Amino acid sequence: MDDHRNSTPKNAIGLCLLPQELIQNIFLSLVLPEIVRLKLVNKSFSRIISDHSFVRQCNSLSNSTTWLFVYKKRWLRDAVLHAFTDRSSDRWFRIPIAELLKPVHFHGEDLYFLVASNNVFLFASNTVREVVAVNLVAVTVKKIPPSPLGPRGTSSWRRSGMKLVTDPSGSDHFRFMFAEFVGNRPVLFVYSSETDTWKSTEAEENKASGMLPRGSGHVFLNVVHGPRESVLVASTPECDAPVILRPRFDDARGSANNDGGLTVGFSWGNVIDRLYVYGDGYMMIVKSEGTRVTGEDGIRRNLRLLKGVELWGVRLDGRNWEFLSTVPGEVMRVIEKPYAVMMGCLEEKNGIVRTALVSNCEGLWDMIWLSFDTKWNQWTLMPLPDCKMKGWNMAGISFSSGLTLP
């Protein structure tokens, strides 16, 4: 991991002369990519970082740290993840992974970053049509066998329809879950790294009431999004008894108006003014309107202008989308910018809903990190420094919480 650049051998020797307790406190003030980098500096640092007491304290801090990972589309020989954490708000970290990916023999093909959880990251190949799992801390990589649906290209993986669940015990095991329609019925597919096998289970209609609250530990996978109704599959992390949810918009609450009221439903025709970002039983509606902007070349172009953001969640009975909140005006005035294309990802953990919106305007990428505290009904905007992605293609984005030392 590539961002602890001030650790020269001379500085390392001087640091080793300090009491071990003080060195541990210094290391604990760093984020995990820096700590992993230090572990490679010398045997003394490696011994300190491998100490059980230090690992326990470091992981306790890491479990409450959220990361945003961005993958640029570039040649495999120079593959780099860019990472930003809410514990260090002044820079991006560069995490080279090209050496890790060499054993899987993709012959220089660009990969697509699917999803991350804890130390595990999944990448997909479009030509070879395979998925590989990379563990950044254990420094391992393995191919995942094709799912029961067969080999899949990158366009087949829908961000809102998949989830990576890592073992909470701290082992390297994980489950990769995704939902698809098969024969007109939603089916849950689950890969277990422990058995290296896939399991498929047809989801059943949800006949119970009040049994699937958001944030209860259930996994919500979006299958279909319609103008008035969505289809989701809900299951436990252990993948027991998946059920079908069909949340609809409540017409009484969902009527659009021009006075800042709620806006639901899809926009039809040639103008796309709604972006829907789904995850963990929540839905964010990003509203835009058309605008004309003069570029650096003096040419006026038709773009979209970000105008409002709403957050919705699946109700307890799974039958309706429930309006939760709108991003306040003072935040919107900061993030209101023109764009040509936009994508996003969303996750919920411990009552905090986090969304990353990534937009491109004339080759320049702009990123927005919004968080909503469901307990206090409060929005937070996390400032993101420039990721220096001008001219690059986005090849995947994901949140991940709890990078940990083994």
C-alpha cells in the first residue's frame, strides 16, 4: 500500500529507539494502509504491529472506519485502487494491486471493480468473464468458479443486486450474494469461499408483517425497478429463507409538485432527470434539470444540473417505500454542479446511510460523499479532495467498513 512516503530508513531507525508503547500509540494514529506499509519496513516494526494487543486495538479503531474505494480503468500492469477514509479527510491513498493480480493471468485485460467488504475485494473480467477475489491484507487472490447462470460479463453484474458479506469472526471467509430473475421468479445465488461452491434458492413471497426492518442485519438485493413498484430479495447474511418484497410508492405521499415537494416515479422520454441509487433496503433519488454550460473551448453544451436529493427506505412490512428525508438546501448549494453522466453507490451500517455520487463533466470527475444518520435525522457532507482522474474511465466504486489486521 503506497502512501507512507516519509518512512526513510533513517527515520525508521530513530523511531525504533522510542519506547514500544509510544511507537504503538503513533502507529494507532495511522490508517490501516499506512500500518501495513510500515510492517514491511523492518523486523522491529513488524513485531510491534503483529503484537496481539496492538492488533486488537488497531482493529477496534478500523471497525468504525469507513472507506470509499475507486478503481480507474487502466492497464492491468498498473492497476491501482484509490481509497479515501472518513478518518483522514485530506488525501487519497493509492493501493497498487497489479502484483496481486498477476497469478490469475488476465493477459493485460482491464478489470472492473465490483464490490468490497472488510479486506476482500471482487473484480470482474469482461473478456475472460470471470470474477476474482483479492484480500488486500492477507495478500491473496483466487478465482471464483462460474455461478449457476454460467460465465458473466461485467455488464451482467448490477451493483444494487449484489452484496459481499465477510465472516465477522475475522477469518478470510466470505459470501458473495446476488439476485436475478430466472424463469420469471427471483432467485438468490450465494457463493461461499469456505466451500468454494455456489448455492441457488428461489425466493418466496413475503407473507409475514413487520419482520424485515432496515438495519436489522438482513441483506436487501434489488432485482427490478419500475415506475411505481420495485422487486427486492431479502435474506439473512447466512442466506436462510430468502423472501420477495414488492415495495410501492404511496400515491398520497408521492405526488410531485413545484414547491420542493416529493418527486417519485421515473422520467420518460429523451430527458433523464432522475437517478436511482439502491442499497441495503434504501433508495436515493437524485433529481436534476437541463442546463447549458459554456466549456473551455467556448462551445455551449447541454448538461444536467443537480437540484435535489431524497432518501427513501423500505417499510417494515416490505409493501411500500417510505420517505425519510431530503438533503437540506445549505448542502445542496455546495454540491449543485453541472454534469454529463452520474453513477452512485449506497450502503447502510449501524444506522448511517452513506452514498457516493460520481459525476463527469468534460472529462473531469467530481465525487460527493453524503451520510444520513437515521437516528438523529441529520445529513453530513464529507469533503473529498481531487482524485486526479481527468481523462480516466471509472471502473468501479464501493464503500467498505472495517479493514482489519489478521
